[in-house]
Amino acid sequence: MKRPSSIVILTGAGISAESGVDTFRDAGGIWSKVDYRDVATPQGFARNPQLVHDFYNQRRRGMAGVAPNAAHFALARLEQAFAGELLLVTQNIDDLHERAGSSRLIHMHGELGQALCTNCGNRLHWPYDMEVDTLCPACHSTGTIRPDVVWFGEMPYHMGRIERALAACDLFVSIGTSGNVYPAAGFVEEARRHGAHTVELNLEPSEGFSLFAEAEHGKATEIVPAFVERLISGR
């Protein structure tokens, strides 16, 4: 692989699973226990906002008991060591990349630790519980605060910036993704179309693994640090 000058990295649930964060789509994952239509759609929030708040409050509290793993730290090290352009795009709503030290980062599906006011559109750092009667500190309305996460039927964040980065990169790396959630599942084809070398690092082959020029399968805590070392050393 030629030494890249611009890198886009996509991460999914698989990179945080080894830290103890529940996945959504795997066997035994969250969506096998909870109907996503009740807790991850605008319609579900309109029907029963307290149920939605309880779901995300529980997940937010659970993050206190987990920590970044070797894969998160390896990507933060790559960011520090790489002299070219690098953008880390995560589908995850946890903050493990930030806690590991990554800063050139986009949360395309939002963040568990942020709130969004549906009245004024203000986004707020919010590590606390949310309730139906939570007051928006910006517009002082109640009943309008929701988790700042992208639900089914909503457009992911920062798509313009992501598309520009995919068009300009010469290396695209997908880590811990299922390959069946769009638009992220289409990033490999977008990067390929613009001439990028493409790499999949995943526990097992994703649904789209045949689209990648190179693939390595195994635990993220093992294969991601090894890949980063090869990239940094130019081997």
C-alpha cells in the first residue's frame, strides 16, 4: 500500500464492543430486545417521550462504567503521528474516541452526551438525565429537549463534509461496521470511485467486505493497533 496523504476512517459499533458498549444489530444486541420504532424514531418520541428518555438515560449512565480500548487509543495515536489530512467519522454515539484523545472527529449519528431542543434548535452538552419536563436553558421551553442522536428516518450529520473528505482521500478504512447501515455502508464505494485504497478491519467480514481492496478480520483491539503501527512506520 502506497503511503497515504489523506485518510478517512469510519468506525462502528464493533470498535466499542470490546469496551463493553452494547451493539445494536448483532445477535443479542439492543434491537433484539427493544423495538427501535419505540425509542429511535421521531414518531416514537412523539408517542411516548418518557420511554425514549428512560432508554437514553440508562445508556448515558452506563457509559460511566466503560473506558476506551486499545483500538481507540491506536486511532488517537495515528492522528498525532500522521502529517497529512485525517478525518475520523464514527457512527457511534459514545464518547470513547474523545476520551482516547481523538479530535479530528465527526459523530455522524449524534452524541449520547448532547441534547437537542426541538423548539430553538440549540445543541447542548448534556451528561445528565433528560425528562419530559426538562427546561431548555436557551429558550426556556419545556417538553422540547431530546437526545441529540440521529434516529431512523433522519439525515445523518455533516454529510457534506464527509462526502468532500471521501472524494479527496487516498485511503479509506472501515473499522467495526456491519456494512448494512446507509449512508455509511456506501462510503467504500464513494472512496473507491475517487481512487482511494480501501481497507476493512472487522471482527468478521461485513456485508460489503468484497468491495474493499484489503480486509483483515479479528478483534479490534488486536488488528487496529497493528494496522496503525504499519501505517505509521510505512511498512
